[in-house]
Amino acid sequence: MEKLAYLIPLAACVYLLVSCWWVREYFRTEKLPKAAPTNTAQATVTGAPVGVAVTAEAPPPVSILKPVRGLDEGAYENFASFFHQDYPEYEILFAVAEEDDPAVPLIRHVIAEHPERPARLLTEIPPLFPNPKVNSLARLTEEAAYSWLVISDSDIRVRPSYLRQITAPLADPQVGMVTCCYRGVAPRTLTAKLEALYMGVTFLPQVVVARRFLAMHFALGATIALRKADLERIGGWGPVGDRLAEDTHLARRIRAAGLEVVLSRYIADCYLGTTTWREQWDREVRWARTNRVNRPREYPGILLTLPLPLALVLLPLDPRGAWGWSAIAGALAVRWATAWLVTGFTDNRPLRRWLAWLPLRDCLSGLVWCAGLCGRKVVWRGTIHHLDRGGRLTTGPALAALSLETSALTNGTASAHIGRGVDCDRSGPLLGRKGMKRKGSGREA
């Protein structure tokens, strides 16, 4: 009977093989042309769902909303990449909660260097909601000049085709939201390399699998595109203002309104730089606990994505025999092989240089899963928060009072104004989504 336990890591290996195949099928599409089509009647854009075509006519103008807190490594290049989009008309709006934030001078410098592109910086954002990212997004939405919105975190760096690919599915009126995967780039420390491995060969395949089984009732906050009218239709930012995973809850509301959430084939670059063990542990435990309270039924299934930790746990059943060590060897072989293939399917081959660290990465993921199994305390931007059973943020009497005030506003006559951002001066499918970066970064949730 003990031998039957080895069916568990075997099932995890089967998951890796299946998810690898699905990643291949989903991202096996033609490359987006470097230049926008001009003489053809129609041009299919990579990143649009199957069957969605975008006409050669100029697409609607877009407002890019970027909530920022602190300076990430490579922040100048991250911000500047949004000023060089192959898109006819768009504006870029930055929001920083405090005027003395170190990101303010850099943002003003980037804006001054690109006078050809409409861009503004908003500061002194009042704390209307427990979630500071939602505070910024509410103000940004109020100030946005255009009806199509693209929300992007500050540590994201994009290619010129980004805006066309991300907004292409919105040409279909049945699509209410578009999101995309991301990959870690330019890691400088071991912990950053481990985070890049997690993003590229653990989390990304999970997102593709969840797209099939969870009917896209989630979004990844690194990039979200939607229409301002649809945001107003679901009540605006107020209903998600006290949620740590505001992106996922926003997607759920979009789905409840009868609209689709689309996963684009575009993969954004998340600039990692340096991290420490403490920062990474706090961040990943926050992801795990947020996931557990938001998707308690799916949380145990995360173990089936980690065959090596499962095989190691079973080793005491047969420490000297062939079963235990064969399970470990098989898990390693399948894990390395599928990771190698996934990096190729997603054009992330530089990650292969660090695949030797994948066993350590998976063991760390197993420990994070255990830590996320209990407790509701999370560390976010150096502040300790607590999550209630529904995944709402609580930090004590001050935040409780703010939550009550927000609830009164959203349930009263002012709810429409908060939903539209008027008078407002804003966890992925399985393992969660990326959180705020170290040093007070703009990765808000």
C-alpha cells in the first residue's frame, strides 16, 4: 500500500507534461509584424483571441495608468518603454501617493524627455481605500482622457508592440478585460533568479492551465486592459478597494457582468534586479495566503505542480530502495525537461542559465505553500496587514474606520462617483500574482 503513495509525484509529473503541451499550443502563433499594417483591409494581431480580428483603421485612443511607489532598479528604462509604443494615440498617467516619493523626480524627467507624448504625474493621493493601489487607480481613472484604459505596474518593461497586442481583443464588444503573463528578466541575485524561475516555468504554466479550468475568473495585475464604461458598469473601484487581490476580484465582477476576460499571448518583462531572502519570503507568503483565502478549494491542488518536493517527502517510505530514489530522479528529469521546453515556447531562453537552481526553487515553493496553509498575516510594503476570510485587508482601528467609511460611500449616494473616480483625489489563479517589490516599489499587489 505504501507504494501507492508514489502515484502522487507521478500525477505531478503528468501535470508538468500536460501543462508544457498546453503552453506550447497557446503560444505557438505567428509573430506580430514589426510595423502596423497600413494597406490591408484586416490584420490579425498576435495576442488577440482566436477569431478576433483588428481592422487596419486606427484603434481607439488609450490611457495608460501607472500607479507608482518608490524606485525600482531600471525604473527609467521601464517608464521610457511606454513612450515608444507603436500605437497612434495614447496618453500616460502616473500616480504617486506622496510628493516626496523618490520616484517623482525621475518620472518628471522621463516626461520632460518625451514632449511628443501626452503624459502627466498626479501626486498627493488621499487614502480613500485600504488598498493604496486602488487609491491611485481611482484618481487616475478620473483623470483619464480616453475610454480605453491599460493598467500597468511600474516594474514592467514593454516592447513597441505591447499596446496594440494588449488592446486588440477589446475590439470584440463581448470582451471586457484583457490581461497577460509576465517573465522575470535581469535578475542580479540568487533570490531574484529564483523568482525569475518561479515566474517563467512555474507560474506561467499555471496561468495557462487555469485559463482552461477556471474560465478566466482572474486577472494578473501587471497588465490589465478594459473600457472605462465597463469599469463603471461593475461599480468602479469602490467594491474592490479593500481587497488585496483587487485584480482577481475585478475580473470576477467583469465575468459576472456577462463579459469575457481574455489572456493575451503577449508576455511582459518584469525587471527584477536584486532581492533578499527576507523580501522574497514575505512576498511569496503573502501571495500564498492571499490565494488560500481567495481560492480555498484550489489551494491544495498547487502541490500537484511540485513533483520534486512530493518525492522528497515520500523518501522515508523507501530510503534505501529503488522506489524512493527513482521517484526523485524521475521528478528531476521531468521538471528540467519541461522547464527547458517552456522557456523555448515562451521565448525566455536566457532563463535556461539558471535551471540548475530549479530543485531549490521548487523546494522553496513547497515551504511557501506550507506557510500559506495557515495564518492571515501578510507583510506588504513593510506594513503588517491581516486578511479576513474573504481576502479583505485589515490593519487595526484606523483601517477599520476607513473601511467603514468606504463601505458607506460605496453603498450610498456617492457610490456612483467613487465608481467613476469622481471626487477621488485605487493573486493570480493558483499561486497568486506578483506582489509589491522591495524598497517600496511600485509593484502594488
